[in-house]
Amino acid sequence: MPAHLKCWVTTRLGGVSTESYGTWNLGDHVEDLASAVDTNRQLLASRLQLPDCTQWLTQVHGVGVVYASSACENPAKGDLVVLNSLNTAGVVLTADCLPVVLTDQKSEQVAVIHAGWKGLAQGILDVAVSCFEPAQKPVLAWFAPCVLPRFFEVGVEVYDRFVQLDAVHAQAFWTLNSGNNENRKNKKCVRKYHGNLLAIAVQQLRGLGVRQFYGFGYNQVFQMSHFYSYRQSRVTGRFATVVMLC
């Protein structure tokens, strides 16, 4: 990536939160102490030397777009931050969902996306690509840590929703339990699937013309000492994916 584009992913280490939120929780909606979250965010800004315009979001698992500018409204409601000027930054918070960064060849414009399964099903990546100028379509995607498929269990309604969007998405799921015929007749068996958020995102982005993919490959569920995971602990914090144009 060009030198003027900076990307970071925080861990759960290095802050002041305690107990289940320990220690660098950056989420202000998870019932952690407000004073601890404020301090943790100040630490983030100081350590990364973030600009005054650092756009935070109130994420709603939708497709809302927020454009970072010199007059940031914090927090703004949405799940996608677009940066198109220097000295701006965007932050998305996750504990299982997939953070995605999209940029054009010269990194003159960047989209920072909170892509949970609901956002992917609603077309948030399509929305992100549409935010780019025609001459600056994104060609590169960078993925931050997300939950691995073996820990991401969904019902048949989620599987059906994605397959209806595109049959290729069936390749991103496999059956957890199919049950026997008797149970199915008695409706006692509920089919479950493991889903691969990263695979779904790559499938969708390829369809949108993105060809270069990079990412961490960390599994935050195995790395509980480093990343928060809501699927492993309902009382937990959020780590951040931070992108800055400087």
C-alpha cells in the first residue's frame, strides 16, 4: 500500500478496562465503564497519532455510509466510512464480524467497512464499491481478523438468504448437522451450518471487480488473549480496525 495509507488492528492488550473487557476495549455500547472506554480511545489516538477528524460509528449491521470530513460528527450512524481526503481516519469495531478495507490503485479513496453477515446479505460491499469515483474503482481489499467458520454457526434461514443472492455462496457453508429422517419428519431437527464470512466477502468482491486480496488470517477465537469474540463470551469488548489517509 502507498505510504500515505495506514492500517492498524488493535488487540485487547494495552488499555485500562478490567474483567471481561480487559484491557483495551474500544466499544462504548457494551456496558464497560465509560471512563475506561474514553481513556482507551485517547490511548488509541495518541499511540497512532490520529487526526482530529477520526470518524467513529454507531454500527447498526446495515449499509449506511458516512463520509469522513474536516467536521466529523462523532459518532455517526452507519457501517461504512469513506475517506477521500488527507488527514482523515475511520474506525470500525468488531468482535466477530469481518472488517474490510477497500482502496483504489493509488489509494486516493478508501472505504472501511463493518461487514457482518447481515451487512453482507444486504449488499454493503456493493454499496462500498458504488461510493468510489468511476475512475477510482477499488482494486484491492484488505481484511482484518474475523471469526473462523468452525465457530460461526448459523441457521438454514441465513444459508438460504445467501444462496438466493448468489448460488456460489453455497460454497461458503457446510452442514453442521443434518439429522436423521425420523427427526426431520417430526421437525425435531433444526439444520445448522458453519458459515465463512471471509469467503462470502471474497466471492462478492470478485463479482464487483476486485482482484487483489490481503489479510491477517488470525483466528480471534483461538487468540482469546489477543482479540474479543462475542460468540465465545457474550460479555466482552470490541477491537478496532483503523485506517488513516495522511
